[in-house]
Amino acid sequence: MLEKTATPKRYLTAEDSEKLTPVHVVWEITLACDLKCQHCGSRAGHVRNRELSTEECVDLVRQFAQLGTREMTLIGGEAYLRKDWLKIINEISSNGILCTMQSGALNLTDERLRQAADAREIPLIVNATVSALFVDAGRVIRGVEITRPDGTRDALGCQALTLACNGYGGAPDLVAKYIPEMRHASYFGHPGNCGDAVLWGGELGAKLDHMSGYQGHGSVAHPHGILISWAVVMEGGFQVNQNGERFSDESLGYSEQAAVVLAQPQPGCIAFDIFDERIAAIARQFADFRQAEELGAIIEAPTLAFLAERLNVPPPALAQSLAEIEEARHTGCPDRFGRRFAGEASLAPPFKAVKVTGALFHTQGGLAVDGTARVLDASGKPLPNLFAAGGAAAGVSGPSASGYLSGNGLLTATVLGRIAGQAAAASLQRTAPASGQGIAL
């Protein structure tokens, strides 16, 4: 059962409806924009002839505060292109109104984000990593230890802690333990994702869920390390191993295909994407594919036999692989792996190929949480003041790569992250400041 959290500020009450209170205000503070989106409803791009001055914006915020507004979302254009955007944010927050912002983020730099946080009086500590947690005998988190690049350390007290330190893809030992089929995979995440949340949670007796779940990709150019769009397969291409033989139904999904590619005969754990110019033209809409072409990762040949020579695979085997596909295309029946090619155009010269391997993008398993992002122990009971979101928490993909859908990782980062922040903040209103000594994890 999900525990009810504090009601979001934007939710209407009966009193709000009766008084016509503008609870949530979306404010287009400028039409200036650094993007040119065809779908833009505001037709943004240039500053209006008569946009509000700073003084007028400040006065407007105060008027909304008097009317009972509880949340204001700044949009544009791009809000950060106004020179006074930070003053507006500060004024909104100073009047007790929650300030949020919608952005295309093209030039939302780290410095601008820091300035926005400062405007809302949110303290940030950067260039430091959390090296330990301080926990008392009741499993209450009392604080954290941070370590800076120069080795200096500081202790910071806390009343609630949210772990948002991603998964364990950067820890080879944990990958080998929980997803052994990906132990030889290239890792496409941040090397700092070393499973700190999993390790700390384990010491606290937290429950771990779906630790074998992950997002993989079965088409990363080798040795270039460039993602090759799965469109080269789904538009009618296929994969062969170093023997020139197909080995799976490639249409099942790019995530689960990573382990299938890695399981191919050694050396190298590699495969080849086989396609043609028609498919390459589709893939060129992606910057990664264009970069792969520029770096020579895409191999081209006027005939299939010549392509086989360039790939150093047996020409008869590659020809047989294509012949099987053409038969399935012609008959409309699934091939021996269950894939259907009916309705797809035949591959035609010049043929193209790229050597690929399987990659791990991010892990999907982690700390078990409840509906308010509280970390659960092995018995299902929430730990006193510990929350988790993003890759630190168990995701919604389930225990295997096949459960991954595009955006699952972002879902736990954005939605669960917001839930965790709200729940942690609400918990501070119910508890007194912690005291006493703790032990370091």
C-alpha cells in the first residue's frame, strides 16, 4: 500500500475553487529563445516589443502572492535569457511561492544552474564525493562524510538523506556478480557509478530488487565506441558473427541483444551489422552515425562477396545469411529465429557493415523503495530517514534486459526523484533535529 505524501502545492482545494485562487501560475516571462522549434506554440525566438521590466515583474510576483499563488513555473522562450531571471526567481521564492522552470536547456550551463540554486537559497557542494554515511544504532542516518580531490574531508549532519548516486555499472565486481552475462561489456555510463547506494544499503540491511535488470545495447561500433542506431537493424538490416552467420532474432530489442552479441564466438565478443545505402540514409539523421562514418567505422563494398572479404568472414556463409532473409521476405513466413521480414525492402548494393559489440548503458536494479521513495529493509519496513531515486533505486524494468523501455531510467530519475525530494522535505516537518553519535559506513 502506498503511503500518502504531503499534498503538492499545485493541487486545488475546495477553498481554492471557491475563491478562484490562481494556485499554479505558468508565466511566459520572455519570448527570447536560443532554439528554433517548428512545433513551438509561442512562436518564440525574439524578445517582445513590450516585455515587463524587472520592477513590473517583481510587483506582479507580489500580487500573485497576495492572491494565494503557491507555485509559479517560468517558461519562454527561454527564461534564462532574461538578464533579470535570477532576481525574478529570488522574488518568487522570497514570497513563499515554489518556483519551477521549463527549459529546452540548450545553454542551461552548470554555472546558470548554480546561479538559479543560489537565487532560491539552495546550498550546493560540488567537487566532492560522499565517502561514508554516519548511522546510529537505530539505523537513522545522522550525516555524511565528504571527500574532496585534495583528500580533505568534512562531516555534514542531516535529518534525511536521499541517495541519487546512480547504479553500479562502473563496478566490474558488482556487474560480474549480478549480471554476469555483461561482465565483458563496454560500459557507457559514468565511471563514478560504482554502486555506493547498493553497498551502503547492504550494510543497513536494505532490500535489493531487480539487481539483474539493466539497459544494454547490441550495436556499439568497435573499437570506436560509437552508438550505432538500432534503425540499421529494424529497417531491414541484420547481424552476423565472425563466422558470417546470423545468430538471433534481432528484432526482439536492442537492450537484450547486447548479451546475445557478447555471447558470440571469441575473440572479441563482436558481431557485424549488415545493411545498405537505403538504411544508411535513414541512420544519418543521428549524429552518432554520421560520426561513425567520418571515423571510418562504416565499411562499404559494391558486392556482398567483397564485403565479406573486407570483414574477414566466409563469403559463402554471409551469402547464405542474406539468402535466408530474402526467402523469409519473399514467402512472408518467419525465419528460423522467428523474425519476419515481410514488407521490408530487399538489401541492395552497395552493401554496408559495421563491427559492433554489446554495451552496458546503466543498471536498473537497486534499493527497494515504497511509493514515497523510502528505502525498505529486508522485511519490507522503511528505514527511518533514507530515500532513494534514479539509478540508486530499483527501477520499473524488472529483472531482465528485455523489460527495459526507452525512458525507464529517466522515469526513476525525474518522477521518483521529485517524489523522494517531496517526501524527504515533508519528513523534516514531522521530526526533530537528530542528535548523538553515529558509526560510519
